[in-house]
Amino acid sequence: MLELLLHCRPGFEGEAATEIQTLAAERGINGYVVTRDGAAVVRFVCPAAGDAERLMGAIDFRELIFARQWALGSWLDVSTEDRISPIITACASGPIASRLWLETADTNDGKALAALIRKLERPLESALLKTRFVRPKQVDAPRLHVFLESGQRIFVGWSWPDNAAAWPMGIPRLKFPREAPSRSTLKLEEAWHHFIPREEWDSRLAPGMTAVDLGAAPGGWTWQLVNRHMKVTAVDNGPMARSLMDSGQVEHVQADGYLFKPARPVQWMVCDIVDKPARSSALLARWLTRGWCREAIINFKLPMKQRYREVMQCLAHVQDALDAANIRASIACKQLYTDREEVTCHVRVLHAGSYKVQ
Ligand SMILES: C[S@@+](CC[C@H](N)C(=O)[O-])C[C@H]1O[C@@H](n2cnc3c(N)ncnc32)[C@H](O)[C@@H]1O
């Protein structure tokens, strides 16, 4: 029987489970969740034949906030003597893939399987190439996910490149830029990779654009904007890194980010202030409805309880404010790999009906 396997941040299995259950119910597809706290994966099992495929086809992966990656497939129990033959047999009943992704859960148990993954990778890949279940030239074909829960229990599944994350386990391999003043810099870079197609970076993250960074100090996010040659207003009572100030592209405003109003509209507003999610979403709605920015990236820091509900309320609040102002925008939200107890929200204004800058 086919099912969906979803990767998430360890500790957020409950949110990932509620989310997939909610979306399946909305689409009238029956299924149940199998997971445990800290597993970093959630199974969604659909008892009726064809339902798991239907569900995957009916959900836009970008709708999923708490799932980093997903695949459609089934489980194998394998012996330690020969893991490859059963995987090859399972591939015979699936689509041709463009590549193999060997995966584990993002947990200590998963990391402990690294040596086995290394041992398996070459021989499995060559068996898949020989049998032609993997054909690297078919670049648009699905990816084959071979997920090791343990040395004996393996999930074999597929994801489609236009409806899944672009990285194994949904984890992009980003290199920390040595000149950036804080590790948070990777959060904004990952958000861009996630929310903005690569071919649009040159027009949407273009040199000369203006940006406001709320809660900017010491400047990891500002560094990313400066690196794209934007002019940045960095709002924070805390100190900004000297190197950034020396770039000549940054104006540091020591003020409360919630009260700050830009002198003129900017392309980008980004915000990494640690506060209640309701306050952050109200701030986001204000910036968008007053026409102060065209695109925004903001973190919603999540409380310990009711995290799924809280995110939904924040997004509904932003959507309601946009609707009331007659502004059409795309809203997306994701728990990125670099997000801890938080999610990242991206909004892009597409059309502002009675767009007035206030
Ligand atoms: C998580 S840090 C931001 C890190 C930053 N994005 C980076 O990459 O270096 C949060 C920042 O928000 C600032 N902050 C907190 N409340 C604020 C407020 N009301 N207005 C402006 N900044 C605020 C803090 O001073 C702190 O520097």
C-alpha cells in the first residue's frame, strides 16, 4: 500500500501531522497519521488504493508549512545481507527516476546511519543505473527517495520536482559566508531559495533596490541584502557590525521597529524581531496594506502550545487585512531548516487595487 512520508523538524511532528490531516480532510481523502515525538518524520497512510497518489497530486507542496520534504511510496523489511535486491524489486512498480536520494530522519538515530548510507550509495546507484530505474538524462523525472529508518527497515518512494523540495530531506546545503556578522544570515538566504525561483533573483533581489530590516542587529540579514547590492535601512536599538556600516549601503536607525515608518516605500521589508506572533503578523499587515513594501519576509516565533493554530491565525489575519484593502498578494509560509521554534512567512504584493501609500 502506498503512503506519504513527510520530513519535519524534530519536535514538530504534531504540527506536520495536523497539517497533512487537515489538508487531506479538506480534499475528502481518508487516511491516518503514524508518528512519534522526536521522529522527525510523519507517515500519512491512506487505506484506499490510489488515495495517497491522489492526495499528493491534490496538494501543492508549497502549501505545507511544517513538511520539509515528502515522498510517495511504501516500506520494505530487508535483511542485512542484501538490502539492494528488495529495493530494486520495489522500483519495478514505480516510475523511472532521474536520480537517487538516500535519506534518513533529521535525528541522532538518523545520523547514526551515515556509515551505512555511505556503504550503500555506490552499489545501489550502479544497480539502479544498470536496471535503468534511474536515468539521469530524464531531468524532469521524479526523484527516487530511499529512506532508511534503520538497517532493516527502508521506505522506497518518489517525489516530483515541480511539487517537492529541491533538496534531499528538504535541507539545502548552504555555506555560511565568513564575512556575515551572525549565523542568522542563513535564515534569510534559505528563505530566498525557498520562496523565490532562482531565475527571478536578478529581478526581485536586484542591485539598487531598497530594503528595511527590522530587528537588524548585528546584521546577518542586512548582510544578505547588502550582498545583493541593495540599500538597507537597519532598524534596531542594538549595534550593527562595523563592516556593514563601512559598506556605505546601510543606514542604521535606532528605533522601535513596531513604530518605524519608512520615509518612502521600499521593495523589501524583512523582520526577525523576537515577539509574539500576533504582533509580528499585525506589523506585516500594516506594512503591506499601507503600501510601505512590495515583498516581505518575517519570522513568526512560535509559542510552545497550539503552534499550528497560532500560525494559521497569523496567516488568516494577514490575508483578511489584504482582502479588506483590496490587495492581491501571494502568501507563503514554511518552517525552514534554519528555523528553530519559528516559521518564516513570505508575502509578495501582486496587485494593489486602490493602492495608496499612507
Ligand atoms: C534575532 S535578533 C536579529 C538577528 C538579525 N536578523 C541578524 O541576522 O543578525 C533580534 C533583534 O531584534 C531586536 N529587537 C527586539 N525588539 C525590537 C523592536 N521592538 N524594535 C527593533 N528591534 C528590536 C533586538 O535588539 C535584536 O537585535
